[in-house]
Amino acid sequence: MSGFAIVVIGASLGGVHALQELAAGLNPRTPAAFFVVQHIGRHPSVLPAILNRCCALPVMHACNGQTFRAGHIYVAPPDHHLLLKQHEICLSRGPRENFARPAIDPLFRSAACGYGPKVIGVLLTGRLSDGAAGLHEIRERGGLAIVQHPVEAVCPDMPVSALQHAGADYVAPLIAMPGLISKLADSVVLGEEALPQITGAEHG
């Protein structure tokens, strides 16, 4: 696990468009494995196909017991929480959290518990407060938190809740996130000090 960072991404209302914009800018050489929870409930999901059309990294639904690799994006399948345990993906039909399954907090918590300072948590647009508790756990265990600037979010509830209850190391617009994630992943792998905080205001 010393060779790459763990980037966990959560989104809800407005998230598909936000994920497309984020994924389109990702550098395939970024030393990170990416894990995505988009609130979809039991509904069939074509999110990997949507993201594959705009992203240079391969995108797929996560499979139980799958060993994950850097340079890939793993998406939570319908009606399953996506967890990370012992270098493998674990899918769970555990209780809904924040009225959702898949939910963001289980992914964020499992990443924080398993990988501590190698985790970069990214929270995007959405209703209510899913992701706030998970981001808090990531930061408590030495990881970094990036929150989409609430002003540009389709629904600012989740970003605002996260900032109120967990705080963030970086508050950034979507356009700045791919480059920021790449630089942070490099820093995580090399054990270097993180970048100065970047806020939406600094990007105009």
C-alpha cells in the first residue's frame, strides 16, 4: 500500500454531473485508487459507463473480494455499501445509513480505519448530511478532506454539513479538484507535507 493513495468520493443529488466533471480531469498517472459512492439506492446503475465515456481511467462497479489497484475507479453497485478491508473491496447489505444504501459514511469510515493518513476524502454535492461523519473520521486518523465549494454545488447540504461538523483541509471548486487530488496523492505517497489550503475564493 506504500505505492498509492486511497481516494474516496461521495456524492448525492447533482452528483452524476459533478462526478463526470471530476473524472474527466483526472490524470491516469495519479498514484491513487479511487472509490465512488453515488446515492442510487436499489435502482440500476450505469454510472461506470457514463464515467468511462469522459475519463481516462477505467471505471467499473466494485465486486466483493476484489483486490483494488491504482489507476482504477471503483463504483458502489446498487443496494450495497462499499467498504475497504485488508486491501480488498467488501460489499455489504448492512443497514441503510442516512437513509441510503450505498451510503458515503461506511466507505469513508472503512478507508480511514484501514489506511489512515493515506486517505483523501472528497465530498461533493448532495442533500442532508451523509459524508460528514466519515470525513471527520478520515481527518481524525490523519487523512485529508476535500469539500466541494457549497456555492457551486447543485445541492449544498452535504458540503455545508461537512464543513460545520468535520471541517475540511481544502474547499475547492470542481475544476480545481483533479489537479489538487493528483498533487495530494503524490504528497501522500512521498510522505511530504500537504499543500497550502485551497479555497473556492482563491480560484475566482
